[in-house]
Amino acid sequence: MKHPFSNRADPDPRSTPWEIISLMVATDVKPVLEIAARFVLLAIFCISAAIWLDMALAVYWLLVYMLAETVNIAFLATRRAPASRAEEWLATGLNFVTTLWFATLPVYLWQFESQVLKFAAVSLLAGMVIYSVTRYSGLRRIVIWDGLLISAIALYFGYDLARHAEGTVTMALSMLFSVLLVAYFLISLQENLAAQRALKQAEKRHVQAQKMEAVGQLTGGIAHDFNNLLTVMIGNLDLYQEVSDPSEKDMLADEARQAALRAATLTSQLLAFSHKARLDPRPVNPARLLENFTAMTTRVLPDSVTLQLELADPPQSVTVDVHQLENALLNLVINARDAMEDNGIVTIGLDRIQTRHAREFGGVRLPPGVYARISVTDTGPGIAPEDLGTVTEPFFTTKQVGKGSGLGLSMAKGFVEQSGGALELTSTPGQGATFAFWLPSQTPEADDQEGACP
């Protein structure tokens, strides 16, 4: 016979400790309003029972429960990925202890002859049933524990009613009703688990479908771009064999070489996008690097585009691949130039930011620390709100055909993430856009010890 909590309704048995703890955080930490309401209602009930029913023990029970729940919530709230298996077992253990202590209250209240207290005991048990069915559907270990504990309490209530019943028929009906209720609870819990399992599998299939769609778009874009480049190279080489004019041969060979170089650049961008580029990070002075970059880039921009540099409390050093950083910045500057249609102001900024809390940009979580923020801001039309989440995807471009591969921003994002940082994007339609690299920097103390880097 299959156990009512069989693996058919389990979460993936290969779930990592962090995935399990994340589910517990979502159920025991994030619903702040529900947790506060629970504490308040229990406090009102226990204090009322101590005052009007002379049940001083209710206050002691409340204090122990709040202490256990506080420890449980504090432990979960301070966990960080990746969690260990020991942390997973400790988290579930704290949950078990808290649930077991909570269950002692309805059992204790059931001992009294007062109908009010018996009603309170049944209400608390009903609350445990609802909590178990709706909150812990993804945690098999906790569901089994809660299901067995609730079933045992319900059967005990039914047995106690039957024991004090008048007549055999009443006794049999009391036991039958309690058993049927427990059976219904277990079946409902199993079906809810199965539904949650099916939902989770559907979500996984949806995510997999999205991944395959992205892979299809990526390979299609690569094939299209490489096909264009190969067509140029093969066409020019075929013509090279047919023409006799040396100057025309040189022109054809140069065009073929330029196409090959663009293919090499495309390969480099793909490596950066996939976080597989070969980086040569070394400590550099970011202010000096940007001064040289700005002076060099000004000469290749049209006179109608103003390039300016703003340094605000720049960090002393940052460890980064200089060549890749300059390529990424050049991509941002060219995008800004094209967005402004060769008329406007591009501002390259640098400032030092010290964060005391984790920050998240585009799904990348940066821990607290000191960062060099290198930004490129333009005065163009900005980015449409519906495009903010897709502009860094590969081959996304608003340029005309042949004007760009659509890999510039994805390459920049891949480079900065491979360097341990993140890409921040902010834009207001009609007021331009800002792309900023957050790169880990040295602490001020380390900067003072090492000095400025060349």
C-alpha cells in the first residue's frame, strides 16, 4: 500500500538545502502581517485566560512559544545561499519544536470541562490543519510531521468524546466521525501536495521551454551573422581570383580581412556574453583609466557629440581586465551616440559607493562592500519601459539591419558579471539612459596601503 505522503507529491528529491530553506523563509518569515496577527491573537487569548479563567500557565506557554518562534524566524532570516545540509536539518528541527510546543495548547485546553475552552482547542487544531495544508505543501518532511501530529490530536479528541459518551451508539459515532475527519484531512493534504507538485513541474517545463526558445534565438542570430560575414569573405575571395588589377585585388583582400575581423569580434562578444572570455584582471587606477579612455574616444566621435568625464570621490583601485573594460565602455558610448543620432552629450562618470546591504541588479546579487561605479549617460530619447528587461539580451537591437549585431550590451553585461560585478540600467523616456558598471573595489584602508595603481 502506498503511503499517503508518497514521492508522487514530493518536491524534487535533489533539492538543495538552500531551496528547502528558501521555501521555509517564504512560509515562516515573509508573511509578516500574518505572523504579527497570530502573535497578537494568541497574546490576547492567553492573557485573557490568565486573568478571567485563572490560567497563569497560559502566559508561560505564550512566552515559550514566542521565544521558539522568534528563534526559528531569526535563524531562517539570517541564512544565505548556499546553505549547508546541517543548516537545513537545524531549520526543520526548530520548526518541529515550535509546532510541537504549539500543539500542547489545544491538548491542554481539551482537559477542561468548559465548553469555551474545548471550542478554543478545536479552533486551534483547525488552525493547524489550515496552516499545514496551505503553507508547507512543498516540504515533505514537515508535511509528514504535521500530518501525523494533527491526526494524533484529532483522534485523541474523538477518543475522549467517545469515552465520555452516553451509550454505545454515541461512542461509535464519535470515533467514526473522528476517523473520517482524519482520513479526509490526509486525503486533502495528499491531493494538495500532488497539485503543488504538478504546478512545480509545469513551472519547470515552462522555464525549460523559455531556455530552449532563448537558445534558438541565440543560435539563429549567430548563424545569420556568421552567414553574412562568410558570404562577404567567400565573395571577395572568389572575385580576387578573377580580377587582374592589383589595386582591385588589394581592395577585395582588405574587405575579406575586415569581414574576418568582424567575425573575430563577434566570437569575442559571444565569449564575454557566456562568461567564458579569457580575462587578464589587474589592479588599475579607474580615474586614470577613464581619463585616457575619454581623451582617446573624443577623437573618434563627431563634433556634434560632446563627451565629458565626471569624477566624484573615485576609488583608488579596481581589479579588472583593462582591455575588456575599454571595449565594454566603447560599446556603451557608441550605443549612446547612435541613440542620440549623433547629437547630444555623453557623460562618463566614476564614483565610489560603499553599501552596507546587498544590492541586486538584473538578477545579480552584490554583497555589501565597496564598489567602483562607472556609468555612461546620454541625453537621448531613453529606453521604452517594455524594453528595459530585454535590451541586454543577445541580438536585441533597435538599429537598422547591418548597423549592429545586438551583442554589445549582452557582452558588456557578461564581462562585468564575470568580473564579479553587475550592470545597472536606469532610463526615463525622453530624458536619456544610464548604464553603470558596479565593480568590486578595494576598501579605503587597502587603498591607503597599496597606493594608486598605474
